[in-house]
Amino acid sequence: MGSHARPNRIHRTGVRIAMVALVGAALPITAGGLAEAATPGATHSADENDQQGSEATTAAGQKHGAQRQFQSVRQARHAAKGKAIDAQDAQDQTAPQINTEHAFLLDARDGSQERELWGGAKADESVSMASTTKIMTAVVVFKHPEWLNRQITVKQEYRDYVQKVGGSTADLQTGDTLTVEQLLHAMLIPSGDDAAMALADNLGSGDTTDARIADFVNQMNVEAQQLGLTGTHFDGFDGISHGNNYSTARDLAKLGQRAMLQPVFADIVKNKQFKTEAPAANGRTRYYTWDNTNKLLSSYDGALGIKTGSGPEAGYALVFAAKRDDRTLVGAILKDDQGRFDDATKMLDWGFAH
């Protein structure tokens, strides 16, 4: 399929089983069985000596019969192979035709279990994931619901960090005080690296900023292991990679599904825009308005979120979810181009049709 994603090999296995069954039906005896048919051996009749005159004629007839049967077997095998190729081509035609092979789609059902729907050829290849990292940042926070109302004061250090790395920002103002829940909105909706740093700095353990952030990132990796995300590792809180921040499309889809089980998380990521206010350092009230970077919320009926990501190494990434007719699908795309929202649409349309 060129650069297009190909169907998961689960479907191709079914084709091979069908092919073996067909060949087996056309081949009732083995090669040894053909030899035995030509030379009966132990099952001679009582008048064996009287038949010696016609032995050569009988052997020749049996040889031609064996050759005809062998040709029939070859024809059956060829026909089966042709049907297998046709079936694979048909599957390729019906799979979502998207611009990346790093893709995965699952049916979340009722949230307590999941069913794989489709995976691209590189769904299990670990690559840079950019800001989709922040899904795990949020998951770690939600392990401590008592933190949600905790108040955090914005440090100048958070603004300086964004400026230094050229990251996305929620434009948090130094000295403003926001709750952890407000900072989650600031991190997940406009993808604020400043908000992600504020969470890691205040919710990790240690005597210094670096120590607290390192502890928080360690919690992210522990959670990844507990969730069975074997192709995933974090080296930061926001997706600005230090060379060891990666995941797979399959892992991210599973992570997105788990995150959506948290009602507050699900409520945050569905917002196209969010407005809030916070006490400012000068005693006045600061008003914030954050627009969601996930354009799928505006373009796809039933879209629920989840998180965008992009970067020079990662390309364009998207973890997404949508619900229709009591079905919730969750997917992930990595290493895509700017058409990631169109590709997510194709995957969702295909999923809901299957």
C-alpha cells in the first residue's frame, strides 16, 4: 500500500487458515499415499500370480492416474493462493487509507475492556510522541484526586522555560494562583508547557525543582509499566524530548482510553474553549481564555477529545476519541503530517462502519 497503513496481521491469519483448509480438502492423500496407491504392497489378492501378465499395463495406468491427481493438487493450491491474494487485496481496499503507518484504533466498549479494531503496519514501533505525553501527566495527577483543589502559584521559571524551549503556552502570568484542576485545563486544552511544568514541580517530591520534576516523571514511567505500555518511556512532563521520550500508536490509544475513564479528564478534553479566572499577584482578578488545539472537536460529529502533539522529530500526532450509537472508539496517530485530523476522521468512519 506504499506509505499507507496496512491491516493488522490478525486479518491475514484468517486468510492463511482458509487457504490451508482449502488445500487440505483438495489433497486427500500424501505424497507417500500416492506411492502406496501405485504399489499396494501388503494387500495382494489370492490370485496374484495369475495377474503377472497384466502387471505392466496396470502399473502404467496407475502412474498416469497419480500424475493426474498431482496436477489437480497443484491446480487447487494455485486457486487457493489466488483466493488468498484476492482476500488480502480486498482487506487492503477496505482498511482506512491514511498518510501514516503509525496508527491504531480500538473499540472502548463500556470502558472496562477494549477490542482492537485496526492497526497500521507500524502501530507497535516506538517513536517520539510530542505533547500527547501530557495525557500521562494528567493520569498521574488524577491518581490523587485530593490534589485537584490544591492551589499553585505561577513562577517566572515556568514562563522562562517555555521561552527557552519554544514550547506551546497557556500564557500563565507570574504570581497568579490557580488550582490543579485549572492547570489541567491549561495543559490539556491549549497544550501549555508552562502548566505542565507547574504540575510536575508542585506534585513531585524533592527539595529542588529538578528533583521534584524527576520524581514526577518517574511516577509517569511507573504508571506506564502498570498499564502494560511496553513501548512507552517518558523523559519529561510535556513531550519536549531529551532523547528518551517515546511511545507507540497502540500504547497511546490504550492510554487515551484509560484517561477517558476519569470523568474530570473527559470533561476537560471535550471543551473547544474554556474560560476561567484566577487571583492575580496584584490582588485583582485575571481572566483566562484557552482554545483547544484539537480541531476534530469542531469537525467530527461525536468527537470527545483527546490530545494533539507536534514537533520537529515527532511530526504531527493525535490521540482522539468519538462516540456514536453507544460505541466509543479511541485511536492514535503518530508521525503524520498536517492532515492528521482528516486521517483521524477516516479511521473513525471506518471503525464505526465495522
